Amino acid sequence: MVEALGLGRLASALAAAALLTAAGALDAAAQSTPPAAAGSVTGRVLDSLTAAPLAGAAVQLVSRARQSLAYAAATDSAGRFHLDGVAPGEYVAGFFHAVLDSLGVEDAPHRLVRVAAGAEADVALAVPSGRTLARAHCGKRPRGDSAGVLLGHAMDADTRAPLPGAKVVVTWSEVVIDQRGLRREQRRAPTVARGDGLYVLCGLPSDADMVADATLGPRRSGAVEARVPPFGLARRDFTLGDSVSAAEVAAAQRSSRDSASATAAGVAMARGSARLSGRVRTLRGQPVAGALVMVWGSDVTGRTDADGGFALLGLPAGTYTLEARAIGFAPKRVPVELSSTRATAATVTLDEPVALLTSVTVYGRPPRRSRDLTGFVQRSQQGGGHFVTREDIDRRNPTLVTDLFRGVSGVQVVSRGGMGYDVLLRGGCRPVVFVDGVPVRDVDIDMVLYPRDLIGIEIYSGPAATPAQFNQGVQSGNCGTVVIWTRQ
């Protein structure tokens, strides 16, 4: 028979059990219990947050009547354990595991078990649920409040030592409707890691797309995506590159040939001595050749070979985001833990095919866009703006479309929370963007366009310099215009 038992009543029993070794406990049981009168206990341990079995958990069974009588076992890969030769009586069954420490659980989860002579008792143990942990860390929430919790540890990227005082920040955007109308605002939730490196962020919007990062002086992580379930809890550890690595990165940036253009673009690219290798594949395990792989927050990129393999060098140490892109698939991002003392391996599975339209041959008059392309050539000869030609694109061989804007006077390329880039004109304003003569809004151009598909780019710093056909919507914003021309 198994019953749930309050945490406080049995904390001392489990504390005493933790002082016993498994061998000594089993010897004591064997000496005091006749084999014929013994029972057994079978059970399993589950990680409630992942709904997966918890392997390697240290399970302990402690007699309520005599704490010196105890038994111990470890769970297998299926999270199961078995104890034979258990003397009849009432016991406290509990377990210890590193995952409990990572969640800030101070009292080991446990239950009451009654063992009968010659019988087998079954007990189920589990990591506390997300709701239970959220309530323990953040207190009881008002009824109907579906806010979630993000927690984890801040650690050194090389030694895994805790980093108390590390600042963890989560950012997200929300749509606000008020007297001024409908707009999107950026939200920010910071916290500081405690002495053991644990941080807790309460009251986060559930199922919202968020970005999180961590810093401590010169140490830093990259930005990673985060999402918390309604009423529940999500876990995300951060490793930060140490101060030596940060100093080396700064020195490398100062001596880099591209440091001047990077500064002009308003983007600080991290570098270091970490190495990352891996493969990009489909859900069926097929290699994806020619996929673009990049680490957000650095300027290190690469392409996969015929076997889907890749290798990236000169990366910063810490928790960063690896992204893979391939034609026919949605981009896939995965967090990676980079270290300057050991190589990291990662596998990216592209699991969201994107429907591609079949080619269509159209017979008739040349489209108007052809005349506009003639205008592009004429305007580039007349001046009045900044022009990027196909020859410029071939010479620079950029990885992303936004790379073509770096170093352009009056243009900034700024990181979007570490997950992509925005192009801003003078004063930090967003330009009106045209693609093939059609205005587009709220589009990540790096997600929808590839540099190899471009014919040219026109950049105008303000309404006065913008040609009339591209001046719509500019006057009110007093900003500028970007016009992008593609091959198709």
C-alpha cells in the first residue's frame, strides 16, 4: 500500500537516510530480517516536466520505526528500481537526483510505503510538477492567472562552477491597445542569480515567444529562445564565457579588419576559441547538403557538406543559438553549450518542410518590373542614394541580406535580441521597405530573401532623397526607404 505523505513530517527521516551507504543498509536488513518474512518493493521514478523516466536516481527506503533500517537502489534507463529482502513495516521512499538541484528542490520527493511479509509493494515517485514548483518558487497566483516561471542556473562555460550575481534577462513583445491605437511594445524581465547560481523569473507570459540571455561583468551568453507553459515552469541553464575569453574576444575585434564596419553597423560580434561541429538532417535522417549554419551573436557561419556535416571555429564560449537554414525547410534553431576547453557537437533536424510553388512560364508582355530595373540602373548612375549592385554582391559574397547594409553611411544593422537583425536609418528609425516595387511591412528580410537571389538594393536616407514612386508612407515617418530588387 502506498500513501502520499507531507514533506515536513519526513524530512528528518530522509536526512538520516542520506548518511547511510547502500551496502551498510542492505547488510543491516539481511541480519535482522528472516528471508521467509521479507517482502519487496518495485517502483519507478518519472520526470514530471518532461514526462520521461528518470534514470540514475538514487532511491532510498527508510523505516519509520527504526531509521537505521534502510535500503537503497538506483533507477535504470527506464526509471525503474527493485528492492528485495525488505522487512515488513512502514517505510519512507524517496529519491535524489541532480535534476532536483537544478530545479531548486530542497526537500526530496517521497511517499509512504507499507511492506507486507512475502508481498511486493509498488511505489511511483516523481519530480514535482511544474505547477507545484512554480507555486513553491513564486507563491500562489490569482485564479485564472496563467503566467509561467523560467528558472535555471548560471554557470561558467568551462568549469561549470555557479556564477552568483549573474543577470538573466527575458524580453518579449506584446500588442497594446490604448488611446493611441494599436502598437507593439517591448517587455523586459530581469533577475539576478543567487549564491548557488540559481535564478527564478516569475510571472512570465505563457506560450509567448521570448528571448533570454545572461551576463556577469565581461562574461556573457548568447540569446536563446524561451517559452513557458501556462501555470507551469520551464528550465533553461546558461553558461557564460569567462573573463579571459571575453578579453581575447575584445582584442580580436579591435585587430579585425572588419571591426570598423562592425562598429559602424552597431553590432558587436563575439569571437573566441570554442569549436562546434555537427550535422544537419531531415526527419528521415537524410543529410542536408548546402545548408547555411550560423551561431547568433557571432559572425561565424558555414555550409554543410555532401554528408550534412559542418565545422565552425573561433566561436565564443557560453550558451548560444545555432541556426540552420535550407531551401524547402523552415529555419531551425537549437541551443548549444560552447566551451573554450572542449569541442561541442550538435545535430540539427529540419522538421518543418515549406511548400514550394512549382515554376510557371508566362507568355506575354514584359512585366513592369523590367522597366523598374531600368530605372534602378538610371538612378544608380544619377546618385541621390546608396546603391548595391549585383557586382557588389558577388564581390562581398555575403551570408545574409542584412550583411549588405553593413558599413553603409547612415545605416545601422542591429541585433534583434540575438535572433536576427534589423536595418535602421539615421536616428534609429525603421525605413519603408519595397521588394520588387511592392511595399512590405514587418518582414525579416533574412528569412525570406537570399543574397544570391538579389539584383540590387537602393537606400535613401530621407523623404527628400526618395524617388516619388517609393515615397509612400515615408513623409509621416520622416525616415527613409530601402528598395530591394530580386532576380524573379
